[in-house]
Amino acid sequence: MNHVEMARALFGITLGYHIVYATIGVGIPLLIFIAEIVAARTKQQVYQVFAVRMVRILLLLVGVGIVTGTTVAVMLSVLWPTFMRVVGQVINVPFEMEIFAFMLESLFLAIYVYGGKRLSVKTRILSALFMSIGSTASAVLITDVNSFMNTPTGVTWVNGSPTQIDLLRAFFNPAFPTELAHVVVSAYMAVAFVMSAVAAKNLLKRDQTSEERAYHRQTLSLTMAVGGVTSVLTAFIGDLSGKFLAKFQPEKLAAAEGLFHTTRNAPLVIGGIASAATQSVVGGIHVPDLLSWLATERLDGKVLGLDHFPQNTWPPLFVHLLFDTMVGIGSFCIAVAVTYWVYRFRAKTLDVPGWLLRVIFVTGFLAMIGIEAGWCFAEFARQPWIIYGVMTVSQAVTPSASVGILFVGFVSLYGVLLIATIWALKRYFRNHPLSEYQVTYTTHVVKHEKEGNLA
């Protein structure tokens, strides 16, 4: 690889690695908040135990996420200096504000953890709420920079340099609503299904006590409720995102759907391989008129194809597979959630069959793959631009020929961090089994009940 390709590969791996920690860091606080509310309303200890166990995961991942997030920031300056020079003049405000969002999350995480059982129910709920607000705000502010890269408004560009900058218009750019909503809600969805997979895995074990099985059945119910609602929301927001692409980044939509020719009554193509040689999608399933409807809300709506744009600005055609992977996994998540709840309501029991538990377990992995596929699609399908229509990746890259040394060093670091994270989580939960949390919590509740003050 030349130094441009090496820089893209290194930053792509860095961002893809960080996104795992960032996604879980956004989703877990919401689950803690919901679990605390359910615990307060139902007086069932199981949900507060679940919240306590989730916060242990959050503590570790926030620590590692700081390392990976700092690495992303370093990479932006080292690998893309021209880009950062422009961003520093236009859209640096979200970077600065993100520090305060992280401080908000960290402060209330500390209150929640170190206050522990001494906190009242309302204080625990408020702490969890502000944790979730802080983590979500961090994701929103950082993603806002990416949305500006997709729709660079509020700036007059002269030879690639920004002039007459309107910070508010740059901040609230056209991509802001749909992109940020999609990122946040899909993170909630993915983490809910990951936690559902953990519960399903434990329910498949034969050596669980009746108390442990009861805990995992109820946490599965909670996480599948969150996963089901957010997966449906993700689908609606995804539809809005498609309409946004049709208006603001039509070649991105054309590449996603493998649409080579500007067409009315454009079909939606599911699966297949987009081929530049044949100017078509080989092996795909064509659904007549559906792309026109999704893009324009008219069956005979006109959808721009790749032939409308210079070929040197076409995104790589493999983004069609990335797009189908993202949408396919999201649709599968909805189907799994619907199947779970239909079974629950018909059987009127928290117990679900083994085959469905195995499907839920697999869905947890697929949900995170869907997050990665979505981000890969978002970035690859903007190529060759780093700032859409203004600056290409090759114009933004560092001229240094030493990127290969950074590549080896940082990829090695990510490997060590991944192994350490898995080891730490396994060791912690092995040394602190579920029974320990239940005994500790039960003792605490009984004590306060005797004092007439249920905390």
C-alpha cells in the first residue's frame, strides 16, 4: 500500500476498534437507567442487581474507551493534518463541547458507583439518567463532525479554504438530525441485543440455579423490550436517512443500491454484487418501484444513478454489500424481537425454547457487526471525499512516508487492549458471581425495610 492507503487502513482500523467501546459506552447507561426505573416501580431486586453488574462493565470499557478515543484524536492530527486545519476553523466546537459531556457522564458515574447503596432511589435514577445523557451527548457531538463532513454547510469555500464561517449553520448542518439519531438509536439497539445474548447464553447452561435462571429470564425480557423498540425506531430513522441521501448525497444512495443509470420507477435491489463491467447488480433480487418510493415517496419518482456523476467520484461499489449487511441485520433484529414477544404473549411464560435462545445469542454478535457495517458504509460511500465536494482524502493525508511504523505499533496496541479487556471482564465476573450480588443486595433491602426506609 502507498502511504494514502496505509493511512486510510490505519484510521479505519482505529475507528472501527473504538466504535465497539463507544457503542457499548452509549448503550449501557441507558440500560442502567431503565433497570433502575423498573426496579423502583416493581420493587424487584433483580433489576437493580442487573444495573450494578452493568455498571461494572461500563467502568472498564470507559477506561479503555478513553485510550481508544484519545488514539482517534491523535490519528486525526497525525494522518489528516490538512483536514484538521480546516475543521479547527469551522467545526471545532463539538470537539470542545464533548469534553464537558464526558465530564457529566464521569461525574454521575462516580456518584452512582461510590454512592452505591447509600443513595436514595431517586438519586440512583437521576445519576443513571445523567450518565446516559452525558454518554449520548458525547456520541452526538463527535458524530456532528462527521455529519458536517457529509454536508459542509455554513461556510464559503475559496480554493478549499473556509471563509465567511457561520458556526451555527455548520453545527446544525442538514445531515445533523438523521445521522445523529441513527447513530444513537442503533447503539441503544445493538447493546440491548448484546445483553440479551448474554442472558440467552446463561439460560442455555445446564448448571444454573433456579435463582440464576430467574435473573437471566427477567433481564432477557428487559433487554429484548429495549432491543425491540429501538430496532423498530432504527428502521424508521434509516428510512429518513435514505431520503436524506437521495437529496444531499445521491451518488452515495446510488452506490448503496447498485443503481448505475438514472431511473424512474427505480427498483430496490437486495443482495447481489454491483459490477462496473456489466453496469448492474449481478444476482440481486429486484423489488419493482420500491427505491423510487423510499427516495421520493412516489412510485414513479426519479432517482439519480451513478451515470449522473463523474466516474472518478464514484464510491467503491462494494458499499452495496455493506449497505445490505447493515439493513439485513437490522431487519433480522426486528424479526427476532417480534418472534420473542409473540412467543411470550402466546405462551404466557418467561421461559423460551432453546432454539430461540440460540438465535438471540447469535443476534447479539450480528448487532455489533451491523454497527461496524453501518459505519464502514458511511465512510467508504463518501469516498473519494473526506469533506464532501470540498476536500478529497488524498488532499488531506499527511505527506509522511512513515505511516507503516504507526500502523504496526497501533494495531499491536489494539490487540493487547482487546485481550486485556476480555481477560478483565471474564476474571471479574468469575470472581464476583451472580449469587454474591443477590446476597449483598437482599441484605441491604431487608435492613432498610426494618428501619422503615426502603432505599
